[in-house]
Amino acid sequence: MAGFMTSCYDLDTAPMSGTITEDQRNEIIAKDPAKIDAISSGVYVNYNGWELCTGQMYDFGYPGIMLQLDSRTSDFLSANADDYGWFSGPAEYLDNTSSNGYNIVRWRLPYNTIYSANQVLSSIEDDADDPLMMYYRGQAYGNRAFAYWNLAQMFQFTYAGNEDKMCVPIITEDNMDEVAVDGAPRASVKDVYNQIISDLNTGIELMTDNPMAVRSDKRYIDLNVLYGLRARAYLVMQEYDKAAADAQTVISSGKFAPLSATAAIGPGFIDLNSANWIWGIYMATEDVHGLYTLSGMLGSYTYGYAYAGMWKCINSNLFAQISDNDPRKLWWISPTGNSNAQYYTEASGDAVAYLEENGFAPYAVTKFAPYGNELGQSQNEADVPLMRIEEMYLILAEAQGLGGNLAAGKATLENFVNTYRRLNKSNPYTCTATNEEEFIDAVWFERRVEFWGEGLGYFDIMRFKKPVDRTNSNWSDPTYNMQPYAYYIEPTNPVLIMQIPQSEIDNNKQITDADQNTPGVAS
């Protein structure tokens, strides 16, 4: 049952797939209700599935989308990206056209998740009062909301000011049979976000005070994940009081703890069981396909593409703004060679010597540890963070500061940074923002540093309506061979959003060429 959920069916021609009929599915569940567990678990295979959508090596689940989106920012630089070609398309802004493979993954993978979630919801009665069935339904609503949250931010500009623009088709368990025959139009941004909030509200209702809503590990959605997802959605919608309340709910749960300043020095971010992770992708041995994982692409301490010269680097201008009192500055190699390698005592060998022997690039990332702390290993069996408790603190600060209480937002931001991101407590951080725009820049800076490489940076650019500015930085340094792509892209340039795949237009009766997004040009 889990297997049939994972094939990246072509939404454009067969939203319901031809693998199993409605009657067959209901008959299976009636004979063995435990099968619903397999169906529910199958939803999550979409997150780390291998070549489900295009059959290309960059098609390795949601981590591949994370890398695509980060590659479109100014903060994430891949040295010598053209040598192997992986994710050079997104970096060059050649990836948003209707026929591009990267773009097809960004469309099909979320819709595959939506399809899988709809299968779960259509297999359980709406009024089912069994706590376990309610938990399964709650997870399905959460997964569907997350998929639409991604689609909405990739295929249209941000919510505020664009509420009535065309976004993506809405397919639920209620209309999926109809859509399979008649297609579905592009819904408005507002309608898509209404669906997201509705799904999350329902999921929260199903899991609240539910004794069975206890996950076996953090790959599964639980009540705190739902509140975190809703906080994200409300933040985009500028429903700041609601975003703050949801973020505070997760913080107040007491189930998660931010990395301390000392712990933040060393490499990590590969373990689902980490105390600061709220939700993540579990990577088992069978889920790893050589170097085609987040770890294989990002890991400077692993045998991967960094080892081959494609070091993933931070924008030199952003790096220069990080305080020397901030442990996160050691997440990248300074031009003088300083990084967390000198503190990496858990490594299987001399981490400093390892980086030097492999000819590290200045500003290369050392944030992510290798599997088992074994330098140069190629197993790349590393879990992937989807949501961390640090994000809830920064959402809370942003929502307070932009929701009419600048003083409270500044206080929350200062408290987070000084408690968790300062090594010398006698030299504290002070937020000097005097207005909302300056405060946005202060919060954005913390998010740019904190979540580098975790797939959130592009969504922040869109939400804050910031330009992509690669000028006057190491993007123009011949060492990295990326000078042609040292773009400055205005926040209104249509190249920032993706085109609807042509196959969707060709096969969806309710979408035509006239409904297509303008491609835009990067320069």
C-alpha cells in the first residue's frame, strides 16, 4: 500500500492514478483496517523519494527542492556549479520555464503529496471518532497544507498585495474524482491560503486532546508541527497576532530546546532526534542513492560534490556582517581558513587538515556534519531538518515587531540572539531598528544566517519582497566561476515565480496558455 502512494503520478492526466480504484481501496481497508497505517505512512515517502518525478539525479525528494530554492537566492553560492551541472539551472534562473525539469519537480512532488493525503482522507469517514483514525486524518491535513504552502510561494508572488492573483489548482478528497475528468482552474492566492488554514485548523482539532496523536519519531506530523505550519502561513498572510500565538504555543510546549551557543559551534544538522528539531526527514540506508542527497551536495566533510570542487558557499557580504561573537560564523570557512573544524573533536580525524587537503573554497559551509562524524565518508545517510524550534522564536519576534509592538519584537529578537547565539555574554547584541523596515532587515539577517541551506531563504525573499542581490560579492570572484550570474533581480521581476508546467496546460481542461505566468528574465 505504501508503494502505490509513492509513484509521482502525472497530475495533469490522471490525478486519481490508475493503480488502485476507490472500490478496491475501500475493500482492502474494510478487510484489514491496519492498512490505513500503511497508506498514512506512505505519504511521507514523497519527502525522500528517489527519481519520482523526472528520473533525473536532482530529483531526490523535498531536499532537492530545498537546494533548488536556496540556489535561487543571493546567499547560497555553488562554486564551479557548471562543472557537474547539478542545481546550476536554479542558480542561473533558467529553471522556471514550463518545460524545465527542476520546475516539473517543484510542481509534481507537492501534488504527489496532495494526492497521497487525499487518499488517506478519502479512506476514512469524516465523522470517524476513533482516536487513531483521527490522528491519521490530522497528519494528512498537515501534509496537504505543507504542500500547498510550498506551491503557493513558488507559483505566485507572496500573499500580501497579491491575494486575487492566480495561484494553483486546489484538489481535495471532495473534488478529486471530478478533477480527474474535468480538470481544475488556478485558484486565487487567497483561496489557496484559505485551504491551507482550513486544513491546519482541522488537523489541530483532530489532534488536540487526542491520546493517540503521539508520533513514533519526528518524521511524522504532530500537533506542534501543525501549529508551526500554521504560524508560517499566518506570517505570510500578515496575520501577525495569530502567527505569534501559534509560535508561542510550540515554544511553550517545552518539548524542544534551541541549540546553545556552545553547541552551535560544531557541525551537526543531520539527526532527526536533535532536541531543537520539530520536524524532519528521516534518511535510512535504503533512502540514500550515492551523492544525490542533501548531505552529498552540501557536506564539506563528506565525500561528495564539495570534495569534487563544487563547494557550497555563503555570500561574502553576508558572512562579513556576522559578529565574531556569533558561533554561527564558524559554520563557514573564513578567507583565513578559520571554521568549526578546529573545534570538531568528534570527527574521525583532523578536520582542519581534511579541509586543507581537499582544497576548500573560502566561505564554504561546514555547518553539516558527516554521517557518524566520519570524515570523507560517502554514505550520506543524514536526516534533513524541515522545522526547528529556533524558527518559532524568530517567527514570534517578527510577528510581534510587525504586528504593532516593535519594542516587544526587538526584545524577543535580542533575547533569542543573546541567549543562544552569543559566545561572550558580556558583549550582548542590541537591535537598533527604529521602524518596521529596519526591523525586517534585523529579523531577515538572523533568518538568513540561521537557516542557510535549509530551504527557507527563498521564501523569506518573497515574503519580505527583497531583491536578489549578488553584486559586489564573491559571486563576481573568478575563483567560483559564477560571474555571469551575479544578478540583481528586483522583487517584482516575474522570473522569481515559476511557470505552470506545459503538460498541465496541455491536459488540464480548465487551464490555458492565457493562464500562464510570465517567464521573466534575470539580469
